[in-house]
Amino acid sequence: MNTKPILLALCASLLLPLSAQAGYFSQREDVQSFIRDLAQRENFQPEILQAAFDDAQELPKVIELIRPPSNPGVRSWQRYRPRFINNQRISAGVQFWREHAASLAAAEAKTGVPAEIIVGIIGVETVYGRNMGNFSALSALSTLAFDYPPRAELFRRELEALFLLAREQNRDVRDYRGSYAGALGQPQFLPSSIRNFAVDGDQDGRIDLRESPRDAIFSVGNFLAGHGWQRGARIVMAAQVEDEAQAKVLVDAGILPAVNGQMLRQAGVHSNLPEQASELVTLVDMVSPGFQTEYWLGFQNFYVITRYNRSSFYAMSVHDLGQAVKLEFEARRDLTQLSHSPAQGRKVAPRKPGKTAKRR
């Protein structure tokens, strides 16, 4: 029996979906309209855009990942928090801080954003570069821009920004890889954020958020500073409420700080913020079914963190992870300093509690 025709037919059947998928976008009228518009407005050569879409692939997985769950369940801070504040991320954060302490200090001095907040964001986003995603940004953004109507407008803007970014960086638009939503690098910036806020922290003449931690560190600081970070100002403050119904009115007013101390007191919200304080805050409820709700006052800097991700849970996770890493980093640093003689640099036995070191 001659099996050659059968094998050829089988190979053809396997290759057909791939070749069909490779041209999935390029002949569509909505994509052609996008190409014509972008070419005219931004002076692109249409054939370059066409060639990119010839290679872009439909990625149904990104639709699956970005679509809200059909049964989202109830918000729970008790379930959400451990995903980001855990031993793995804290240990990785301490290592990241130790390796990049000079960059973090320099970024803090320049932007006013504390090192622990920068560390918190990069830790929450990618566990310090360990989980940056490996989706083709071109294919992911094309899929979301043309096959996901609920957010198509946003992702078409980001797709356009990706083409502009590739031209500015003199890179092939096909080379970018990141999350299923097209976010790139250690801080997971969307292409528009890279164009607007990313900086060349290591001053090597190019911005590389994937391979350069210093670029990532300075870019996160620049992003937050650009969104109104207040140097040296507070982020959050614990609060207690007398009447949850009254508190809900303030919570529902939104994340933008618009409540003063007097308004808090009138609503039965107590904190260390003086009643006559001029600072504006927002009341944040960290709800957990079956647990007592945590209430916090969010200041301007808390609001700025939510510009990175529009979630109070996210912003609090960034804050808490940053604080946990800072405490552990400083504890280990102090322990290392205690285990070495300042005069001779040799290791000495740690002091026992209650003992007084002899003066030399």
C-alpha cells in the first residue's frame, strides 16, 4: 500500500489551520481600515503594517483570560491578599532590593516615590521579572482590538501605540512579548505607558523594561510621579467606623480623595487624622465575607497607585508587599551588620539577649 499520498494529505491538513490563522487579520475590512487610518495619521508605509498583520495570529486564549468570569463571586480581601503578600514574593523582593539598592535609592531621590512602593509594584506585577508573560504583543493586542468588543477601543489605541513604539525603538513590532493583555516588561507597562512614562534608567541609550531592572525601577517611579505622587506624604491610615451604612456612603463616593476630617467625624469614622485637617482622603473598605471589614483612609498617594490598576485591593497589596519587603530587608541587613565587627570586618558571635557588648 502506498502511504505517501495519505501522509501528504495529513501534513496538509495539519498545516492548513496554521496558514489560515497567520492571515486571520490581514484581509479583514476592519483591519484594513485601521491600516489606512494609521498610515495616514502617523505616516506609516501601509505595506509595513500589512506585513505585520499578515503574521499576527488570532489568540482565543487572550479572550478567555481577559473576559470577566461568569460567576465572579464575592470580593474578599482575605482571599486576595495572600496571592501577593506571601513568603515567595517577600523573599524575592528582599533579593531584588539587595541587588538593586542603589537604583532604588536613586529613583526615590529623583521621583519622590519610596523604594518600597516601587518594589511592591514590580513584585505584584511580575514577581520581580519572573512572570512577564510570553504572548506575542502584536497578536494579543490585535485579537483584543478586533475580536473583543467590550474593550476594543482601548486595545486599538494600545495596538497603535505598539506600532509607534516599535518605530521609535527601531524594533520589529513582532518581537514584543508580554502578558495576554499586551503589557510588557518587569513593571507590565502597556505600550502607551512605555511611550509616555518609561525612562532610560541605566542610560545605555535605550529603554528595556524586560532586561534592565534599572530601567524598570526608574520607569515605575516616573509613572507614579507623573500621576501626582506627593513626595514624603502619607499613603494610608487605619480607620474605624461606628455605622457601616454611613461609611458605605463615603466608600461609594469613589476612590478619588474628596473627604475631609470633619466629614469623616460626622459620618462616625474615627482615625488619627485630625478633624480640622485640610488633607482630603477617600474611605476604603477591605471587605471579606465572614470577617470584619477593614477600613482605611486612602490619601492622594494611594489614589496614585490605583492609576496603575483601578483597584483598591491592588493598591493595598502594593503597599503591604512593599512594607513587608522593607521590614525583612532591613532586618536581614541589621543582622548582617551585627554579625561583623565594624573595626576589623570579621564575623563575631551575635550577642545574647540581655548581654551588653564590651567596649573596645
